[in-house]
Amino acid sequence: MVATLSKNGRITIPIKIRKMLNLKAKDKVVLVRRKESIVIKPARDILSLRGVVPVAEGQDFTQIRQQTIKNIGAHNAKE
């Protein structure tokens, strides 16, 4: 499918895609860049944002979470 970009930088999502994604007026969507393309996802909850922020390969999220908890604890102890 092809959509045309308006002079204001807007596009209309074709009705077939809106129906497929169950999108209605005022719904939010998330635009995710994937190399040379954009993925449009309904923004229904926090989990729909997964993949929006690029992350370097090989990160240890358990360690990151533990460090974050430690930092928050240290910050709260100062207050």
C-alpha cells in the first residue's frame, strides 16, 4: 500500500490497515524505526513500546536492574 505525505508531514493510514490493527480516531500509534523502514504499532499499553528504544547487543538487564535498584536506594537514603 502507498500513502502520500502531506505538506504538513502527515499521512493517512489506509482503512485496511486501520481495520487490521483495530485503530479508531484518537488512538495512539508507535512508530518504530527498523533500519530503512518504519513499523506502525498500536500503543495500547506499556508493552507496546517494546523495541522503540534501540539497545546495544549483549547487555545484561539483570545487572542493569540491580544497579538501578541500588541507585534508587542510595538516592532515597539521602532524602
